[in-house]
Amino acid sequence: MDTRIIIKILTMAVVGGIIGYVTNVLAVKMLFRPLKPFKMPIFGFEIVGLIPKRRADIAKSIGTTVGEQLIDYDELINSMLKEEDKKNLKRVLKERIAVIIEEKASFIPFLFRSKVAEFVDQVIESEFDSGIDSLLEVAKEKAISRIDVGKMVEEKINELDLVELEKIILVIASKELKHIENLGLLLGFVIGVVQGIISVTF
């Protein structure tokens, strides 16, 4: 094959790769930039980054996903109080009631005080677990009715400075965005080769 033909094909491939890469870099940048609407002087239309423009919709979508699909309120409440925590709470409750009986009922003869303390201890031992489980069930119901995690996430995203939001997204998706840029380079190069071959063939 003629050297000039090879150079022509390679030139078109390199140019195609550069165009593909630059185009994808610009596309990635335009996800965030410009942060504020910018009016094109000649064409007269406004351009604004996709994320700044659709931030409210994106925030609502993320909030809904987190609140309805990712958060398990039962699991959340249950994780707040483990079995070991229940045992410790029961022990502290027994100790505290024993102190109260000792301090507030000092006028009662010791024999009766010890009987009262023993009775209270038995009541706590038999009723505590079911009582704390009932309390957790109530807590779950209250959490579900009062805590709107989705709304909280949505509000936090909307409150974020756009530059800060851009940094967060870039940190999370930096590899994927870089792959998109490199894919533009590869596809542009391949298309350039194909165009080069076509141009020298016909």
C-alpha cells in the first residue's frame, strides 16, 4: 500500500480520535457547566448544564429511591437496639429501681423492702423483653409516619452548592466518566480509519 494512503488513513484516524475525545469531554463537562444559564450572543438561546438545570428533578428522584427502596425502617430501628443493648438496659433498670426502693422506701422494714425489690426484679425479668419489643414496634410506626428520609435527601441535595455537588458526582463517577471520554477517542479513531479507507477506495 502506498505510504501516502497509509498517512492519509492514519491522519483521518487521529483527527477522528481527537474529535471523538474532545466531543465526549465537552459532553461530560456540559453535564455540570455552565452552572448558570448562559445566553449565546449570536444564536440567542440559553445553555445550562444538565445537572444544574434538572437538579430539582434529580434530587427528587434520588430522594424517592433512597426513601422507598434503599431504607428498611424495620432494619433501621432493629439495628439501633441489639440484644446486648437490651440486656444492659435491663440490668441498669434493675439497679436503678433497687436504688430508688432503698432511698425512697427506707421507712419500710428491710425484710419487706427486700421482698418488694425481689418482686420488682421478677416483674422486670418476665415483662421487660416483651415490653421493649412493643416499644420498638411503636417506634417503627412513629419513624415511618414522621421520618421522611426521601424528603430529607432531596432537601440536602437541593441545598448543596452546585460546585460542591459537581465535586461529589465527579468523585463517585470519575472512572465511568473517564471511560466515556476514552470511548469517544476509540470510536473517533475507528470511524476515522473507516472514513480514510472509504476515501482512498472510492
